[in-house]
Amino acid sequence: MSNKIPNLTLSNGTKIPALGFGTFEDVPEGMYNAVLCALDTGYRHLDCAWYYKNETEVGAALRTWLTQNPSVPRSEIFITTKIWPHLMTPEDLRWSLDSSLQKLGVEYVDALLLHWPVAAERDENYEVAKDPVNNGYILKPDQPAALLAAWETMISLLTTTTKVKAIGVSNFSTTHLKPLLHTSHPPMINQIEIHPYFPNTHLISFCAQHKIQAVAYSPLGSQGQTVRQGQTVATVLTDPTLQALAAEKGCSIAQLCIAWGIQRGYAVLPKSANEGRLRANFEVVSLSEGEMERINGIAGGIGRKDGKGVRMVNPIEMFGFDLWEGEDE
């Protein structure tokens, strides 16, 4: 095993560590100690967002750790934050970034992403406005125009301020990405769901073709369950093929998934508030070509003959429609 984490290079030359630490957690208070532990372990890539509601705790931990480790400059830590769909207007987007910077206690973020390819309404408190009938999001009428306007604001933040080093998107399909490819600054990152049950190979290839760096959230596939022939079956972390391979190599399934992702050429963002798992995830194993193929083949055995696997994260109820209808086919 090795904890030497490679850097990937974005289209503008910015370096991004291939292994990051995801900060989404149900208990915000626990994130302070988790971030301290992650930084102590060696993680230099923190993935944050407005939606996670814990950037104050992340920022406090970051400041504490940097004070305790004066030999490590802020520039060595790659920080991402994301814009939630209800803050997509130019004014609100700038407000969201400034709010995140203040909570994180930093002067800039290394990457700013649009969290979803959706533009929604907000209330007077900068929270999501909800439809009083179905409690769902209230979407703006012209989604393509709203998203393009938001992207132009992202470009402006990149080119006219020092608050952002790189810009990108999250959960954007090829259909969502194509209009942005014709702007002056196409996305540099697309953070998407990728794990052995959902390899997302076509979208990764499309991103690579257009110099967009893929970044994997849920790389352990642990946010839900998948389906085999209509039946709920084990999660990625209890998959029989991965269990057997992990036993052979003397490592965890999480370590296999992380190594598989890094060796496929993208950054991965495992998350854990458990100190033992957090540290173990940082010990990256090396996979042979044959071992890679064994993991590659898993998606074909869970009810999809095309090998494309099954998506676990799809907020249909939140947004009121399937963001990727037809895309996975």
C-alpha cells in the first residue's frame, strides 16, 4: 500500500489531488473532528458545498489545523464548494460564493461548481422556496437559459476576481454539458456518481474528450442500494466479487473502489466520520490489469446486460423530474 496521492491537472493548469475527502455528513458538528483527522492523515483535497450546511465547522477545523501546522501553506489544500440550484442568478451565485468563503475562512476556493443542472427559486432567507402543494422545488421556467446565465457568472468570477481558481459543474450529463462547451471557458470539472455498480464510462470519456476532469462522488456506492432483477440486493460494500478480491489482497472493499477510480483517471471523494475508515481510505492499493477487469465486470452482473450498471443517486422527488432520462442508455 502507498499513501502517495497523485495530482491531476485541470485544463487551466490547476492541480487537483486525486484523492479527496467528502464533507457531506448528517451531523454537522462531527465534521470539525473529521476534517482535523483528514488533514492529519494527509488529505489535501476537501469537497464542500452550501447544501452540506457544515462549512462553518469545516472552516474552523481548517484554521485550527493550519495554525497547528505552520509549515503547510493554504495553497497546498484544494478546496471545492458548490452552488445549490436556488442560488443560480448572478447576484445569488455571488452571494453563495461569498457566504462559503466567509464560513470556510478562506480568501478563495480552488474550485467552484454548479451542484446540479437545475435552476430553482429561493425565499427571502436564501433558502429553497417550496411549492405549497407538493413541497417540491419551484423550477425557473427556462432552464437552459438560466443555467447558461449561471455559467457566464461562473466565468466572470474566474476571470475578474481572485476568489476562484477553477470552475466546473456537478451531475451534468452530456446534454447538459454541450451548451457550456461553446462558452469562453468550458467546465474544468464534472463531479458525478461513479462506483463499480455505476461506472459511468460514457460520460467519463465524453468529459476527457473535452478536457473536463471527472471527479467521483459516492465512489464506494454507499448512498443507497441497487437492484438485480427487481430485487434489492447488497450494496457495493458487500458485493461478493469485491469481497473476494479484498480478501485476496488483504485490503478493504473501500480501498479497492478508491484505487479502481484513481487508476481509471479521475479524482475520488470518499467520506467517513469514522477515524479508522478515514485513515484506511488514504492507504491506496495498486491494482493489476486483471484486477481492474474483475471490478470493471461487476456492473454487467447487476441487471444491466450492457454493463452500464445502476445509478443510486437520482433526486426525482426533489426536482420533480428525471435529470438523466435517456442518458444512461
